[in-house]
Amino acid sequence: MKVQRRRHLALATLAVLPAMMLAGCSGGNTESESEGGGGGGEEIELTLAHSYNEDQPQHRCGAQVIADEVAAADVGVTVEIFPSSQLGGDADRISSVASGDIDIDIQGASALGAVYEPISVLDAAYVFEDSDHLAAFMASDESQTVIDGFAESAGVQTLGAWSAGARQFTANKPVTEPADLEGLRIRFPGSPQFLMNAEALGASATEVAYEELYLALQQGTVDGQENPITNIKAQNLAEVQDYLSMTNHQLNTNLIIAGPVWDDLSEEQREAVNAAVEKAVTEVTTCVEEDEAETLAQWKADGAWEIVEDVDVDAFRSAALEHLEGEYTGDSLAVFESIRATAD
């Protein structure tokens, strides 16, 4: 018998009750009911939600790998994936994970800052050198403070983290140094950490929903935006922007989180899920690198963009880190300093 978690379980129970009542009234032979289903054992079906489409690395190399690896472990657990915000937007899903309506979710660090502010520092501009630095921090003792603080505050476990690529600027002019952002209305997500990043980089932030970004650029509501290569490709932004400037100003950090279901799993099942997440972290990192290299090569070949690689990254990094260090206080400052302490 497969048991779907939380709200799915209630629906399944309502559907099964009439059949059970009829079987009881008929006094039929129930021997067949005990056959199959792993010898009568219950299989837990976990819901895994995220906001990405099925072509993006977070799904095909992340969520799908988690589901496949958990199934292969054969520990009485399966994973059902709900991509493309089918179970709600980021803010809604955070609440659903905490309440147990969603079992596992893939979230950006900035979104999680709504329930525990210090964890949003993982999305700070230039706080990480690259994806290797993120991996080193997550494997270090220094990361445990923020992970434990998040678990205590939100009642949510962090199973792993990966980078979905560095974020780059696009506009109708090159962006090679902080001064080039002056006078430009740049779309940033509306979370406090992203808006702080905009200030740190010298940009004038304009909030526009991701789903409305293409139209906002096309109509001139904003002059530019910033996103990782995979998102820029998914949104076809080359159709409405001329220059892609490789500022690499922020890792797009995703965390894989689990709610109260974690306490319901056996030690063997937890180990299987953790191993699946660990493999997915490696797979996503590789997929992102391959996808970005392939996309950039194609863009250069077909002339879709003017790709600006002569960027003064040191000027951006110095300005951003100095600004952020002066803005953070308390636990957020402690997280910022611990991340920078693990940089090579």
C-alpha cells in the first residue's frame, strides 16, 4: 500500500472508505487484499515541489535525480515531483513545508529569509567566490550555525544546497563597472537581500515579477535585469536586450529543505534521501556548467547578444562586500563573516 503524505493521504482515505465498507458488508475473502504492495508494508510517497520548469537543471538534474535515487534505494519511500510552482509560489510553499503539506521543497536562499533572515545571506552579492566555495562552506562547521538556526526558527531541515549558476546583467548598453549602472532601472527580485545587493552593486532596483520580466523589458518599463544564464535563456531575453555582461555578481543559491516528515522517516530512509540529495547537488553543479557553456557558445555563434566579458569584477566585488559588511548586523553579519572566512 502506498501512503501519500499529508493532504494527499486524506483524499486517498476518503476514496477508500466506501470500498472498505462494502467489503465488510459482503463478507468477501480478503486474502487477495494482503497480496502485493511489498508484502503489506506501507510505502511513503513524499511530495517534492519547486518553481522551475522541467528543462532547467534544478528539475532534470536535481529534483528528478532525487526521485530516481530514492526509488532505487528501495527503502519504502518514493518521491512525486510538482514543478513550475504547481503547489504555489515560493512564499506559499515555505509555509506549506513548515506545516507539512509539502514534504520537500527547492527554494532560493533569499525566499527563505522571510522566515529566518540570516539564511538569506547565502544570496549576498559576491559573498561566494564560486560554486566550489559554496560547497566548501556547506561542508564546513561554519555552516552549521545558520542551518541550525534555520531549523530552530522555521522547523525545517536543510538537506543540501547547490548553485544554479552565477547571475549576470543584461541591458541595452554594456555594464563593465559599477558606474555603468547609474541611471539604469534594473529589475531585481523584491526580497530584502536582492534589494540590498542592488544597493551594494550601485544599481537602481525596480521590482517586477519574474513572469512579467520579458514584457517589462520589451516595453521599456525597466532598462535591464540580472539572472543566471539558464533563466535568461528560458525567458528568451536576447529578443529584448542587446548586451549580456558577465559580472558573475551572485550565485543563484538553492536549498533543498524538508518539513515535519523528516521526523517520520526511519534512519535508513533518511540516509537514502540524504544520499539522493548529495548526488543531486553534484549533478546540478555539473549540469549548470555544461548548460551555460553550451548556451554561451550558441549565443556567440549566432550573434544573439553582444557578450561583454571585459568586466571589472574586482571593482564590483570590492564595492559590494564593503557595503554589505556595513549593512549586516547580529546573526546575519556572523553568517556573512563565516562565509567569507571559508573563501580561498
